Amino acid sequence: MTHTSKPDTGGKPDDSKPLPPDDLAPRLYEVFAVLGPLYRRVSRKVELNEPIEGLSIGVRAVLDLLRAQGPLTVPQMGRAQALSRQFVQRMVNEAAAHGLVEAVANPAHQRSSLIRLTDDGRTAIDAVITRESALLKRVGGDLTDADVERCVRVLTRMLEVFEDVDVN
């Protein structure tokens, strides 16, 4: 007969097991409690730097999405960002007025043009990403790749729960 003992966790809960829903919910509220202020601070920082690049937070979000995913329709951008199609259209119009995006024919749908970055748009969003990356490098500390992977996993799971929320 073999005897296996549980590892001593020093009285702490075993963090290798999934939390039951009644324990998970309050922990996820802790995530919201940090995420809200973080989002607002990042938004304010982008808005403070608006005179540098001339990008509002909404236009910045459109440019960043197009940078990451390539040309998209306005409805596709709205779904990807959980924003109304009308709001995204206003941001696209603002970006187009500054020469940052352009509409091109969509082979899949004649009435819904694809929106893509112009060279000026790519230059603008690349400058924003470079400046933000310099700020993010200051986070430092003892964070590991596994920590970031877990954080992304948790936030992705939370996002999936709210995916059905109608934004239009």
C-alpha cells in the first residue's frame, strides 16, 4: 500500500484547483476593482497625449484594432470592441478626416466597405504604441510570463461571459 500525502500549503488555500463559483465571484470583483481605475487612468493618459498625435481614445482604439487585425468593416470593429456601430462610424469618420484611415472596396460585401490604415495612420498608431510600450516597461517587478498568461486568461474568460451583451 502506497501512501501519498498532500503538499503542505502552509494553511493557505490550494491555488492549483479551480475555485467554486461562490468563491470565484468575489475574487473576480477584485479584478473589476483594479481594472476600472486602470482603464480610466490609461484613457486619461491617452487623452493628455492627444495633442501629440491628435488621436482621441476612440480613434486610437480604431487604429489599434486595424493595426492588429488588418482591414475591417465598421460592424466588425463594433463587434470586436463591444461598441455600437454608430460610435465606431463616428470614430472612423474622424480618423478619415485626418487621413489616418481610408475606405476600400470589400469583395465580400458591396455595401460595407473595408476600413484600412493609411501610411499616416500606421505612423500615428506606431508612435502611440512605442510611447505606451516605454511606459509599460516601467511596470517591471517580479512578474513572469506565466503571471501575464494567467491574467490574460482570466480577463478573456470574463470577457466571454459578457460577449452576448447587445451594444447596438
